[in-house]
Amino acid sequence: MAKSSTKKTRNKPVKKRGWNYPRAGLGPIHRWIPSWRFVLGTFITIIALAMGALFGLYVNTKIPAPDDFALAQTSTVYYSDAQTQMGTLQEVNRNAVELDAISLDVQHAVISSEDRTFYENNGVDLKGIARAFANNVTGGSTQGGSTLTQQYVERYYLGGATTLPGKVREAILAVKIDKEQTKDEILTNYLNTIYFGRGAYGIEAAAKAYFGVSAAELDLSQSALLAGIIPAPSAWDPAVDSDRAQQRFDRVLKLMQDDGWIDAEAAQAAVMPQTLDPSQQSNNFQGTTGYILQAVYDELAGAGFDKARVDQGGYEIVTTIDQKMQADAEQAIANLPDSRPSNNYVGLYSMNPTNGEVYAMYGGADYQQRQRNAATQDRAQAGSTFKMFGFAAALEQGIPINATFDGRADVWLPATQTRVTNSGNVNYGIVDMVQMVENSVNTAFVYMNEQVGPANTRAMAEKFGLAPDTPGLDDGPLNILGSTSVTAKEMARAYSVYANKGKLPVAHIVREVRDREGNVVFQGDTTTEQVISEDTAALGTYAMTKVIESGSGTGADIGRPAAGKTGTSTGPVSAWFVGFTPQVVTAVDMYQIGEGGAEDVLTGFGGLDVIYGGDFPATIWRDYMELAVAGMDAQEFPSVDRLLAELRQDRTNRMPRESEREETPEPEEPAPVEEPTDGGDTVAPENPEQTPPDGEAPPAQAPPAEGGAPSELQG
């Protein structure tokens, strides 16, 4: 019987080309595997297409002008008009020098550290790329395969290429540049433009920033340090990470010895050099502008932009600062008498209550002389400006604004063994809540706080934007009198709630950031949050208009609808005026710092023996606001006529009867009358022309204030 030919047929090669699958005549697995001819042909085709594409890219890729690109790296800060330049965030100016003005040690150190085949490669080192790739994937120390020329292209032509197409273009540009420029030209341009940290662009600026010498004077040790930190200068600066800087220093010396630039004796003799103290100061940061530029850094850091990124990014940063209003703020403070003590400080923070944009900020006279911002970092006791938080808590609980409270001259509090007095020991009798605000009646506010609940007053302060860990913020019965140390920024934002119909904005100084291509990469947060009702905000605003019209803040009258609140702490060690129109909220505080940063009593000056919130703070506020709002329409505050009419129909006094207050016996020998927070002395001021203090509070121990003076007497 003849054998079947099936086996022979299966083993006989069957010629199939292209994508004819499954391949006939093969096993169940092999029939799906492409032939080696097909694989090879496909590979060759892909390589040919890739080479063609690369050739096309090479021909069509143009080299940007290095100098133009380097200039674009500097980030420029503008005023709110987006046209007027405020300053730049390149803290040390670049100073290009010729190669013969750069020491050979630093040239050799950079080549050994960044590109050992610099003089042999054509701009791209394929072996270096392969070696770095293999080392990285096998778990070795992370390495980069970029040549010195590629780094130059990446940082100063492409702005930091990270994508595959970007890296391809980087390599093509490196090859083209290597053909069009000599090695000396490439090395010179690289050393003149690379970022070394400390705001230093280029080797000349770096030599001065780190060692106070020129690039020509750099010795071997100094050169090895600078070359070692190039990949991460801000992180590896010896002032930031001395251990990492030492490792990089040792690495560079070893490579230089291996490459034959130095001998073993020179490498052994080199020691880690001492560097100058790092400084963020520059001509840009002089005067009051320095505080604004630093605030830009701080705000962008909170948004994920580190300093190196801002310095090198070539961004256009538009701030919210109005150039005229900023000048108005500076002028208002310059109007103070020349007899003002040298340790007297003023903070001013002015903003748009509807969107949180900052119009003006006075952080100090000169950032070069003092790096603490008086408006955003230094804290001062809030005094009676804090009362408006308890006022809002009362209204939100349903206590009507026409509710009356006992405004007797003084009251003894058994729970705290403290006597609270009104400024000048004045007995206001029974007063409603508007009168309490108008005259800042301490005793009435203490009674109101008892009914509202001190914890609720504190909670309302937090609703108005104060952080829970704000120094002095507590649940004590006297917290409503101002036991909290706050910044001008915090109080301007908080009072924006009243000006903005109960909505809390996010205070910000950067409106937007654009990259070199004009793309918006960051925008300031203009959102708001409703934290109290519109009715509460309107009634609180109405009460504060009385402060300026006939109360403790008449010195802040600007001839148009405005509302505000004075504040003076025990001593007094601080004095405040926080006020607003519908378009602008401005907080002004004055405080004094004693020896060792301790809180100090405000020294009288300009003909005044004692400084109160209704004095110089109100005057500064008025001088600034008169100019700041001059070009704005005089807007009215929301009407409260309907709300007041409704209240007249129900004049229920929610406080206990006065007779019930008097049932609390006082000790036979009461403690001495303490100087309260919002007013200073308990007698009328000696100067009859001086504005009366706006209220008082007893001293209370509290945590040290952050910045400026630590708070010993809070209020």
C-alpha cells in the first residue's frame, strides 16, 4: 500500500511573500511568524525612512541666534498694565568674556565633568548615549548622555527639551552647530550662558557670586566646584548641600586626572574652597520694589515654580500691582514726620475685594536693608480690628444689629480675674451694636462675646481667612478685644469679606505668567467663597461707615463712601486702620521692634505722645486712598434701609438685664485696672488735638508673633 504524501507536502518549503498569513505548509505556531527576509526588509525600510526624515529635519532646521535666546531666558516682571517693566528675575547680570579671559582650569574642569570627548565628537556622542542608557537601565547611578554642545542647544535654543521629538531636534542642532562653530566658540558660548545658581548666568558672574573673583582668576579648586554643580546648581550649591557639593568636587578632580589635565599631586593638593554667603540681592531688589519681586518668587513657588525655573524660564510675569497706586502708597508713608523713630515700621496692603488682586504693597523702605516684609511677614496685635469678627458672628447667629449691650466704664470678669475698661474710662451706658463699633466700646463687646461664644468668634475669624495656628488666636472670653497677632495682608483680605458682600477672595500678586512662546502657563486665583450672608456684610459695613463719619476713625475721611475700623493694642505696641470702599480694601498697621526683636511700645512722634489707630495709621490710609481712588467712580455701599426698617419692628434686646450683670460680686480688693488693648492709657490723652483711642483691652499672655516682635501683651 502506497504511503501518504501528506508528510512530504507539509515539509516542502512553500514560498509566501508579503502579509499572506497564516503561512501555508508550516506548523501551527511557525505559520504566524514572519520570515527573516520580511523582517530584514521591514527593518531596512524603517531605517531608510528614518534616515530620510532625519535628513529632512537636518536640512530644514534653522539655528536660532544664541545671543537672542540667552536674553529671552531672563524672566521679566511687569506692572498690571502688562507693558511697564518692574524688574527682572535674573539676579546677577550676565557678563560675557572671551575664552582667553577664562582660566584653563575651569575650561578643563567643565570638559571633564560634562563632555570628555568634546574635542573629538561632532556634537553628539553615540557611545556616551549608549553607555548612559545601559547604566541607567541596569540600576547604576543616573547618567546623562548629552554632550556639552547638546546641553548648550537644550538650554539655550530649545528651553529644555524633554520629549523624543525635542531630543531629536536637539541632536540635529548640536551637529549643525558643531559644523558651523569652532570648538572654542562653542565652549565660550556655553561658559558665558550656562546657569550656575545664585542668579549667576555665565562663568564670569558665577566666579564673582561664589568667590568674588573674575573668571580668569579661578583656581583649580574653585573651577572643580563650579564645574561639579552645573547639572543642579541650586540644589548642589555648597551653601545648600555641602555633602553633595563635596562629592561632585571630588568627582571632577578624579576625571581631570584621568583625562590628563592635572597630575595626581595637583588633584591631591586641591581642597574644597570656601564660598561667599549666598545672597538674593540685586539692583532689582532695591527699595520697596524688592518686596514685590520677592513676593512674586514666593507666590510662584507656591504654584510649583522653583526659583531656578523662574530665573531661567524667560517668562513674562504680569503682576496685579498698579504702578500709580504703588507710588501713592509709598508717598503716603513718606508723608510721616521726620521725627518717626528708626525702629518704627509700617505695613500697607491694598487689594481689590472682588477678585483678590493686590493693587499696592508696602513691605518696607528698602529690601536690601531688611528682607522681612512688613505687610506679609511681620505680625502686630490686631486690637479692635478683631472685633468685627465677633460682630459678624453675632449677626450670623441672629442677634439683631439694634440689640443693646452694657457699655459701662469697666467690668470685672471673675473667670479671668481681669478688669476690662473703656478708653478714657468712659461710661457709654446701654449701646446698640452700631454704637459699639462706632466708639469701639470694649465692655459692650465683651458682653456680646459672652453671648456669642468666644469659640464662635474664633471660628468666624477663621472663616474670614485667618489660619487656625495664627499666633494668639484662642477661645478665651477676651479674644474679641484683639488677642491675635496678624499681618496687614491677612486683615486686608479679611475685611474684603465686608466689602465684597460676604465673599472671601484669594489675595494674589501675580495675574498671569506667559512662557517664551506666549502661552499662559499660570493665572492668579480670582475665585471667591461666600463665608457670611450679604445682609451681615451690609450691616457690618454700615456700622463701620459710622467709625469714619463720627467715631474713632474720623481722620480717615476721604470725601466719598468709605468704611473702616481702628485698632490699638495695649501699650500701645501696635496701631491699625483697616478700611475700604466698594473697589479697594486697604490695611495699615504701625508697630515698633525693640532689642532682640522684642515687641516695643510705640514711641510718640510728630507732636503725639501716644500713637493710636485713629492717628497715623488712619492718616496714612487717608493719604493713600484719596489718591488711589481718585480715578474711580464714587460707588455707594449696599443699602441697609430695608434691614433697618425690619429691625425697628422688633427691638428685642437679647442681652441679660443690667441688674443681672451686677449680681456678680467683685472681689474686696480688685486687681489694678489694666491697660486695655485698643487704647493705651485709661485716662484721656494729654494732647487735646489727638484723636481719642478707639477702645481698650487687658493684657493677655500669648505665643510670640511671627516676625517683627513677639507678643507679650495680646489684644
